[in-house]
Amino acid sequence: MRFATYEQHGRSRLATVEDDGTLYPCPGTGTLLDLIQAGPEALREAGNASLDVPRGPHVSQVRLLPPLQPPSVRDFITFEEHVEGVRRNIDGVPGAPDAWYDAPTFYFTNPYAVIGAHDDVPVPPGSQVLDFELEVAAVIGREGRDLTPEQARDHIIGYTIYNDWSARDLQSREMQVSLGPCKGKDTATTLGPHLVTADELEPYRDSDGFLRLALTAEINGEVVGKDLLSNMSWTFEEMTAYASRGTWVRPGDVLGSGTCGNGGCLAELWGVRGRQDPPPLKPGDTVTLTVEGIGTVSNTVVPGAEPVPVPRARRRSRTRP
């Protein structure tokens, strides 16, 4: 099944989505997160019940909201080609660092920054180098801890498209402090257009356990990137197992695949080409991402707020009591 959260006449609703884009509202007032937290059977029952009510609007007649408001968002980095291109862009060094091969590394990002499939994206305050990142995200459906990859498959309830909007100039400066990205990743994360339940994508699974989905990125209608999700170096089950090591993953948690290769973001292309071609995104640019079996999201960049001034660090005395 496919579940969408939409807004119409000032009210948000949960619905299942037919192949032609028709929405069938789910009975009741619960959110997708409520249903996921109630368990897979509750989600399945709500989806089945939606087919017994009158059809709702078409997706083109409503504003699609993020499918869910996740309690946490982990973003991984699982495509070797992306790592190589971005590293060449930032450090001028070929290849991926040895540490990348050890495990599927991730960072926690802002769950309050999620936006819908067609919402505008404001330029992050103070940034001049805005980028997109084409990813797919898995959504956790059952809590678990210290899972094996085999166990983890039953803990993934579905998938959605993930665009990790990135202010590259802010990111490159703040990461010199040897922490993860901060305001460089804090303004917007697209989730959508809906949640596709895991069973819907099983026909795409290859013999190694990867989902072979075609990925396409466009800017203003021009294709700039194409890849396969199966080029990930770890499966979503392996990522989930690693995320649960020594801690919990819980229903509604979102795990991003990391940016795909071959033009999954501008920074990778800049590293490969040795110049900012295509140029950084600017107001008026529209980024459209399509993932086979899931759908399409398309967001337009708009001017953002001016940064609120914050002073530089004060050099303090080091006297002690």
C-alpha cells in the first residue's frame, strides 16, 4: 500500500493512494505515525478500511505533507561513488577514506525540518551554495535493539524519497570543528510523496538483498543524475542493524540511504568536473527527484531569511577558582 498525508481546506488527512493518484481517506483522525506506532496490523487495517469509503481528491488537488513527522532522522552515507566525488570536491583527494569501509556511518539530523513533496525550499540563512541530495529512506515499524540484519527486515515498514538539502558553504566551514554537519543541513529535508509499504518493493529486491530501483535527479527539467539504489554498499537491513547497535530504533524513525552516485548531488559533480557545473541552486530553480516504485518529489527554491547575527567566540581568561 501507499500512504499519503495531505492538507485540504486547512485540514490534514491520511489516505491511501491509488496508481492513478486518487486518494482514499483513512477512517478516523490518527496520523501515519500513530498507526505505525500501533503496529503493522493497525496500519494494514486502516489501509483496507480506506477502500470502503468514498474516494477523496486527486493528489494534484491537495498539498502533500510529509508522510509522517518522524521522531528521529538518521542519514547514512552508503554510496561509494558519492563519497569519492564529494571528497575530491572538498579535499582534492581521490577515493574514499579507509574508515568509510568499516561500517555504515550516519549522523542525526533535524526531524523538525521535514517538508512535503512539493513545498518550497528557502535558501538557508547566510548560504550562497545550496545543493540537493537524492536519497531513499526506510521507515522503522517495530522497535528493536541489537538487531541482526535478518531480524531488521521485519522492522522496516516502508520507504519514501528523501532529499537532504545542503548548504555546502556552511557545512564545509562548520565541519572544520570536527563535528557533524550543523546549520548546513538544518533548513529542509523533503520526505514524500508518500510511504510505500515494504511488501510493495519486494519484487525489486535482487539476489544480494538490495532494492534495484532507478533513481533520477533533474534541475529545471534537465537530468543531472541517474543511479540505481542497489549500488548502495550496505542494505537497509544492515543499516538498521548498525543503527540499533547498543540502542533502540523505534517506530517512525527514518533512516536515509545517503546520496546516490552519478549526479545524486551537485557537490559530487563539482568534484568530478573540477568546477561548479551545474552551479549552486538559486531561487527559482526546481529540483525533481524520481525513484522507481515510489514516485516523484519536486521542490522549488525560494529566498530565505537573513541570518540573525550571533557573535564570534569570545576569548576568555583561563583563571581557575
